[in-house]
Amino acid sequence: MSIKLRQLKEKRAALYADVLRLRNEADGREMTAEERSNWDKAVADVADLDNQIQTEERFMALQANSAQSQEPNREEKRSLESRAFVKYLLGAQLTEEEARSIFPESRDALTPGVSNASAIIPSAISAEIERALGGATDLLSAVSTFTTSTGGDLTIPTINDTDSRAKIIAEYSKSNKSQKTFGSLTFKAYTYRTDIIPISEELMQDAAFNVESEVARLLSEQFARGLNYDFTNGSDGGQIKGIVAEATAVNAAGNSAVTFDDMVDLMKAVKAGYNRNGKWMFSSNTLAELMKIKDKNDQFIWQPAVANAVAATIWGKPYVLNDDMPEIAAGASPIVYGDLSKYRVRYVKGYTARRFNELLGEYLAVGFMGFGRCDAHLVDAGTHPIVKLKLGA
């Protein structure tokens, strides 16, 4: 029910209550002139609202029918995009309608075998790539993401308000004012390109070969490997700054091993609000070392999974295995801990592919390359939601 329709029905109910009241007040006797005037007006108002309600209900029915009739058009559009993209990869000639569906500008896309124009990857394949990225690595599933339709700079304000709290103030007393520390993060849109991916002409022409699924798989795998590495190890200066660089350092006692006290200090460095969602992150080799550490009661800090109900943890906190993390070594930061969802990733909607016709011609294969744009930042206004263990040099 629309807001307007609900308001009309509520108004009608109130007016109808007036009609009943006037009728009951007359109690079967002849109405006075004033009562008759009020009665006629109330009945007319109810009838007018009935007409408005019927009009609104008809409009909503038309709107619903229109949405249903447009659904096949969306399906037809997706089918057209898919068909055009497959023909583009095969180097076949496109119709004008097909060319318009995947090319920002048609240019020479209608000519088979000669166009290297960049084609927009169909929305269905783009969605499949985004879903695959979300579960491709433990890190990519742990961070938070958002998508924008364009790639311009996007500035997000930040504020350090962790020490503010409500207080009892006497009646008619002036409220306290506190100076807040504001900051900002600017998300850019760095372009990531895959390597050139070869596919043989024979394979592409094979009826049993699903070109779309294979393209989605190959692109998502390469994007995932590149993004996982940069989101982990990227440094500032013309590129994405990774979690290891963004995290606040907690110095370890030694330089060649991780101790029980180091782990305690690392967890203690994260505020309780972030600790509730805290996760560890380290490589498989580091996990093997952590599994050997015992607490003061001679109990291992690593606890195995309980059947399929509870995943393995360290002190009850889940961990993310990420083999792009630094290994245990002097001067390295092999362990990260905190609320990993505070590391935010911006994706720019849509991916693009380019076909290379001659590059692999002697192998009777075509090459294609995908590219997309993204950026990432740790949202930290001085509250240190993620920390890292820094081993001595």
C-alpha cells in the first residue's frame, strides 16, 4: 500500500466516524437544518474520498502491471547483452542493436575480426564476478564493500567520538559542548587489469563450452588474487594502501618469534567496541606457529573447530587465513587483529573487456583482458580498530 493510499483510507475512516456520530446524535428524529447540512457535507466528503481511493488503487494496479510488463524487457536486454558479448569474443559480426548493447560507442564494432574496442561486460557476468570476488578469499569476505556507479573521487567524513557519553543534566540547564576531531577519507578508482587470457578458437566454437561462465571465472580469479595482495600489502603513493600498512603497530618483545604475551598485548590494544567483531589475520605458516603457543595454565590458545558448528578460534576469536600476509621474520608484521570490516572497499560498477585478435593468431587463439576499478581505506579516526604485531628488527 502506498503512503498516499494509506493516508486517504485513514482520512476516510475519520470522516466515516463523523457520519456515524451525526446519525447517532439524531437518534431517529428529524435532523435540524444545521445537522442536515453537516450530515450532507460529511457524506459528500466520504463519497469524494471513495473516488480518490479508487483512483489511487487503479493507479497502483497499472503501476504493478507496468513493472511486470517491463520484466521481460529486462530479460530481453540481458539476453541481448550476453549474445552480443559472446559474438564479440568469437569475433563474429554484430548487428547495430548488439553493438549498442555492449559498446559505449559503436565505432567499428560491426566489422568482424578487426575491432579492438573495449566492450562492457554484460551485467549478468559482472554480477557473477562480484559474487565470486566476495567469497574468493577469506580477506575479501571479511572486509566491507560498497559500489558506486561512477569513478570520481569520493570523500567520506570521519569523526573520533569514542570518548563521548551521555550525562545527567539538570532541568533547564545548559547542555555541554565538546570539540570533535573530524577527518576525511578520499576513495579513488584505481584501474586493475588482468593478464591477457588466451582461449583457442576451437574451444570458443565448441557448443559445449560456456563462454560466459569461463570468462567470469577467469576474470574473478585474477581480480581476486590482485586485490587480495594489494588489500593486504599495498603501500601509499599512487596505489591502494593495504591493511598491514594501515594498521596501528604494537611492538613485540622479540624479533624472531611470537609469544603468548605478544598475543595478549595485541588483543588488549583494540577497544572493546571493535573487539566484539575482532578477527585475527595471518598466513598458514604463522597459524602453525600459533598452534604451539600455550597460556599460563598450559592450555593451547588455538582451539580446534567443533564439528561444523563452530570454526577454529584463538581465544574464541575467528581468524582469516591469508597467505599474502608477511611471514614471521625480524622487522615483519605477521599478525593483524581487529574489526576487519572497518577496512572498506569501493568498487566502481561494471567491468570492461578488450579482445586482441592478432596477438595470439599463430596459436589459433584470441586473447582478452578484463579491467575494473576500485580503492580501499581503513576507516580510522584515531580509534585504531585494527592493529598489527610488529616484530623487532
